[in-house]
Amino acid sequence: MNIAIIGSGNIGAGLARAWRKAGHAVVFGARNPADGELVSLCEQIGARATTVEDSVRGAELVAFAMPHAALEDVLNKVGDLAGRTVIDCTNAVVRGATGISIDTGHSSRLQARLPAAHVFKTFNAQGAENLANPSYDGIAATNFFCGNDAPSRAQVAQLITDIGFTPIDLGPLANEVMLEQLMLMWMACFRVTGTRDIAFKLLRR
């Protein structure tokens, strides 16, 4: 699959490494495609980097892995992404005197901005470390996802599986609030345990 990843930070780079290992073609959309660290990363994993505008041309799937604050700028550059699957990995974090919270419903608003695209929420609540190794003593961590487009569900589930997670479908995009709060829960668990090597697992009999 041809995948464009907007953003090359911990999440974007982690997704790129994992998807390249699974055989997908990856192009980064970046403000500065000539950035030294990005060029080095592309050489290491066999990806390429270009502008945000050019990265989505020919892409079957676009992953938003940039800071949430950059969203407006990115949307102005990528166009309507009609017919494309969009994975929203971002969190609309609000920092206040009492700590951080989430401006919920962000992905649904993103879907409203991109009505002809197929927006899914996932990869926002697991930590970049788990993208490199989602296995805990041979047990695959769970990665939840939600979105509205039925034909794209299998595509998103397969991309989650390709990284090594067990995908769990949470239904329509309106259920994104669960994933947004899950990010806060992951961070709270990280603070309590003192390690980022933690992941969620859905068990069933």
C-alpha cells in the first residue's frame, strides 16, 4: 500500500518503520523534507520525504501524525483527500492549571472538514515504544480503532495487524471519545508505573 505520513516525530517515525518492515511504501510529508534527521531516517528504512502537498499525491492512505496545533496548516495543503482513508493519530490536548485534558470529538470534526475522505481514529493512545515492539512475552498488545466507512475497516485493521497489534474495532467515529480518554489513561499508567513499556490488552474467553 502507498502510505503518506504527515509528521516524522516519534509516532510518525514509528509507524513508518513498522509499515516499511511490512512491505508498504511510505512517503513523509514535511515542512522541510531536507531536514537532516528526516533524510537519515528515510535512508535507514527505505522511505522518502517530500512536501506535505506532494506526499498525498498517489497515496492510498494518509496518516496524520503531526502535532495537533499543525492541523489547520496541513488541511490547507492536502486538499479534500476524496476517496482516501485518513488515520488520525493526533490528540487535541488542552493544558491548564489542573493538568491536561482532551478536547473531545476532534476526529469527527476532522471528518466534517474532509467529507469525501474516510477518517479513522487510532494510534493515539499506545506510546511510540509499542510501535517498535507491541509484543509482551509473546502476547500482542491491543490497538483500538473507530471510523464510519465500512469498506475501509478491513484496511485499517490490516495496517494495525501489520505492526503486530491485535486490532479491536470500536465502531463508528463518534466512539473516538473512548480513544481520546484512553490516551490520558495510558499517560496516568505511565506515571504510576514509571515505565513507558506498558500497553492495553483486551482479554476474552
